[in-house]
Amino acid sequence: MRDTPDEHPRLEGASNFRDLGGYAGQDGRPLRHRQLYRSDHLAGLSLADREALAALGLGRALDFRGVAERAAAAYDLPGLTQHALSIEPTVVQQMQALVASGQALDVPTVTALMQDLYRRLVNDQSHRFAELFAHLLDETDTRPLVFHCTAGKDRTGLAAALILLALGVSRERVLHDYLLTNERYRFVPGEHPEIPRDSLMVLWRVQQSFLEVALQTIDADHGGLARYQAERLGLTPAALRTLAARYLEPA
């Protein structure tokens, strides 16, 4: 059973693209390969990247980016059906507002903003994650899919965690997959020059505390993962069984 994502394909224009296949799930059954992919956005793909994705047989893309994000970095890949699951970005705007007001934008402040983002994702955006699972369970379209946002780290990172947990992957392995973004994602230096670099590094990387805050919020505000899955994500016991049958290898 692997600890790291498959090395193929390595894309030039989407550094955080990776297969979730191989993690040990319910009853030790590994996730199927070439079914579920997570990524940063797909607007910067090279010709070789596009050919690599075509070879994977990807049929669906679930896009968590906000409206302006999608418009600024649109993409079109033959055979790939796109579905918008919009979660509007807020942290950069909050940081810019703090700078404009003359407040210090130090590392603790940005860390607190990021932790608050994860609380809000859990509490305010559960309908988008419910839509994600509806697509995963869609019997009319079972083609392999990729889900992504802009950097593939926060909205996508929590989505990946929720999928892996629903399939019985241990929290240790879920955290491992989440933190792999720090090894894979290449952010663009020079963006947002008004924000101090050390604070930007908090923004463009992930921390264990971010995901832990999300899981703590699920436990504290929703009575635990099982209730959150059932009441906020629409994952009934029957749906969880279907999810396992579709995305885990047979026993």
C-alpha cells in the first residue's frame, strides 16, 4: 500500500495533480487507481499535459473555483465535462483589506485567517461538498474524474480529506495526502507584493493545523464525522456502501 501518490503523470502546467488511488480504505481495500484525481487548476496545461490527461480517460472535472477565478483561467479539454461547484475565495481579499487598513499582516494573523477559512468551509460550504459526493455517486456518469480549485490545496484539500474519510482511509493517511501539497504545488513568486513574503508562505502552503481545525469543527459543531456525512453531505449508509463499491478494490 503506497504512502505517496503515483508519480505518473507529472504535469508541467498543473503541479498538484495526483491520483488518490492506492490508499488503504475500508477493510484494508485500496482505492482504485485512475478513478479519482485531485489537482490545481487546469488552465496552464502544455500540449504534452493535455495528451497525458486524454490517455487517462478523464471524463469529468469538478471545479471549486469562484466565478471570477474560472473566468480568469478558463480551460477546455476535449471529452471533459466541467461542473462548477463554486466556492468563492476570501482569504486574499481579507488580507488585502487588513493591509489597506494599516494592520500588521504577520504570520499569526494569516494563520488565524486560514484556520477560520477551514471552519467556514465545513459549516458554510457543505452543500458544495454534498454536490461533490452526488457526482461521485452518479450512476449515469461513472467516468474517472478530477476535482480542483486554483491551487488544489484548501477547497480541494478538504474535499479530498472528506472523500478519503468516507472511504475508510485513516486520519493519519488523510493528513499525509493533505500535506503532500507542500511538496508538489509550485506557487508563482511575485504575486501580491503588498503582502509580506512570510505571510504569503502561510497562504500558499498547507499546515496540519488547518485540516485539524476542519475535523475539530466537524466534531464540535456537527456531532462527529458520521453525523456530518449523513446530515450535511447526504451520505446515508447505503450511499457509503455504494461509494466503497465504486471506488475501492474488491475484497
